[in-house]
Amino acid sequence: MATWRVNNSTALGGEVCSPWQAAHAYTLGARCVCTVAFATTTRRAYVYECTTAGTSHATTQPVWPTSGTIADGAGALVWTTRNPNDGNWNNASCYLFYVLNHTIIAAGDFVYIDDGHSEQVTLTTYTIKGSATKANPIKIICVDKATDTLSTGPIISSTGTMAFSNFGYSYGITYKCVTQFNMEIGWTLEHAGGDVLYMNKITIAAVALMGGHIKIINGNINLIDPDNYLYSLNGTLEWRGGTLTAPGGVVNLISFAVDYGGMFIFEDVDLSAIGNGSSKVLFKASTATNIRSIIQCTRCKISADMVPCSAWNAANLSRVLLHSCSDQNRVYDFYEESYEGIVQDDIAIYVTAGSETPDAVHFSAKMVSSANVLDFYDPFESIPITVWTNSTGAKTFTIEGVWDSAANIENDEIWAVFDAPSSNASGLGQVVSTRCALFGTPADVPASTATWTGTGGFANENKFKIQATITPGKVGPITARVYLAKANTTVYIDAKITES
């Protein structure tokens, strides 16, 4: 595997390496590369050193060789072929674009970029071309050329679209474009807290996931205009650590194309810039008919007035999951929204002896169904609730609930599905549901005597308990999800399973 070098911050022969210039006086030691327009892309793999000073031709660059020397102009100027992968920083290419887009670079090669490097290439599409082999990605690493140790700082710019193709890894580098980022196949972009993607366009523009799986680690995304956004066509973005920088705020951060989906997984990311926008929407859910899409944020900073979702399209099967996300120190916060409704933590209404955080904050899961729930086919789902059992015999597992209604809620309107251990011979578990049987006669969910705090404002406090008798077979976790199939209904569920 070769190691290529990129640097245009060091003056040699009185100037930094750059594309060949016509009618230019070159002094001994100067470096150049062929122009972007040169017909043979293979020559992009080479750098040419001025070994005899002189003035270049008035209009036409030389027919660049792959080895040896070539005369230029009237013949006084002589260029000698150098290789950016020979270990000598003096022979570094001045364009990352050249190093990645020729026929000699191979799967698994390294590209070292000096921390002082900065390039801008005028192209319709600037391709950050990785390896076609996932097992041997291209690795682009920022280093300090004096010691070849890790660093940060280079800026790679395109006047058009920037496309990340195939498989690759990048560390410490900022990529800028003014049209669109097309993120394809598989790339990991890592930084030490600086920008990795910088959308430098004052108009609608996107970071588009074109079916790729992109990972950002400790890096920022900088959207210069409020109408810049993240866009998916069956792609996945995993963003762990970093900041959404948006000087003008964000109108809608995430969107999808018609009939496409994808995943956005954000962990430990500062998303508070969304709150500066005119609409302040995390996910624009009303614009597309999507397959199942997931927007999941964990331990992210958000603004108090951020809107998780815009109005839902009738055929949108997406879900927005905000776990431990807040503008304050509230690690217990959760918020999940879908076409079927909203479930979120509520610290005002809770079972007095029910679920609580380690620092004694009591809470319940407030479920508010929309008009769109549909009996057993498309009910609204709660957060998962888990308890550990040490029992192997039959036990009763209970989840408490309450709602404001004179009528009792029935088991075709609300139920729980328990996932429990089962087999001692394998890892196979079992599923137990409390839902009314198909074609069965609905029955009232059993009444409860649990004490709830915060229900004083209810006209009709109606307490119930969802119970299932389960024989675990072996010790392990039991996880339940409550399903609400009654439209336009609010219930409070204790986020705790009791065993008896």
C-alpha cells in the first residue's frame, strides 16, 4: 500500500505547487501539476519539478511524461517527473482531487494532507473517490508534515457538487461545496471538533445521502443558509459527537424524497442551532410519501422551541425518537413521534410509587394518539419498558395506567405486548399479548387502585392496569410495549413493570 502526499502550503523555487501556467517564469525547484483540462488523467498522479529554470510555453503545456524529463517553451525550461508517493513532502501533489482521481492509486492506500493545505477546484462535480473494496478503504489523513503526526486544518473546496463515492475514511479535513454533497456507499469522516462538511451556498442546498452509509465522528456540519438541509434517498447518516453550525438557523433540517426512506442517527450532537430558524423543524414529515424512516437522537442538545416534526403526510411511515435530549440537564427526557401519535415523559402526572430516575424524579409516559391509529393494524406504540426477572415460574407482570374518562378503556383499545425469556435450551424468547383476540368480544382493562400524583385536574380519573401472566422459563429481561388504538386519546402509562 502506498502513501500519497498532498500539500500546497510550502514554497519551493519561490512559489507553491499549482497547475501549470502559460508564459510563466519558473525558477529552479518549483513544482507544478498538469491542468484539470489535460487530456490524460493518468498524469494527475505526478508532480513535475523545474530542474532547469526558464519560461513556459505561451499557450500549450507539455505532453507530460510518466517518468524522466520534458522540455517546455523554447527548450530552456526542463521539468523532471516526481511521484507524490515517494515519501518526500517536496514532491507532494497540490490537489487531493488529482491524487484520488487517477488510475494508479490503489485500494487501501493512504493519503497524507498537510494541515496547512487549502485547495479549490472549479468543477461541476468534485469526486472524493474511495476504494471499490470495503475491506481496503482509501484513508485520507491530516498530518503535520514536519513529523507526520495527526493534525487538523486542511480545507478541500469545490465550486460545484462534491461527491463521496465508494469506501473511504477521512480525518481532520473540512470539505466545502456550494451546490450539494452527494454521499454515496460508505465513508467515515472524523475530526477533533472542527467542520467536516461545510455547505457554502446562500440558497436551498442539501447534504444528500444517495443510498450510502456515512459516519461522522466528532465533526461539525456547517449549513450557511437557513434553507440548507440533510436529505436522504435510502441512505444512513450516523453522527456521533459534534455540532450543527448554522449562522442563520435552520428551517427544516431533515427531509426525504418521495418513495424513499433512510436513517439519521445522532448521538451527543449539539442541534440547538435548529431553534434559530424561522420554522425550527427537525424533520419535515409532510413533503414525502416515505417507506419506514428513522430519525433518532440520543443525548443531543436541542433548543426549547425546536419542533420535532412538521405536519404528517398520510402515507409517511417515519418515526422521530428523541432520547435524553434537552436544552436542560434532564437525562430522563424522551419524545417519540409518528403518524400515529406522540409519547413523551411527563413529570407532573405519575404513579406515586412508580417509575423514577436515579435522582428521584418521578415520571410517566404520556401517550397522545392521533386520528390516524387503526385498531390492531396500526396502533400507536409506547417506548419500551423493561424489567429484569429472576423467576422461572409463572408470574404476573403489571403496567399501571390512567386516563381522564368516565368510560372504561377496553383491551381492543389499549394493550401490551411482552417479550420474555422462554427456552432454557436456546436464546429463543416468547411474545405474550394482552390484546383482545381477533373476532373476540372486547373487555374492560382491569381497574387499578394505584395512587397517581397530578390527576387532580381530571374530571374522571380512571385508573387501569395491563396485566399478563408469563412463565419466563429462565432469568432475564422482560420488555413490554403498550399499544394505543383509540384515536385522539390521551393516557398516562407508568414506565415500570411490577412482578407478583
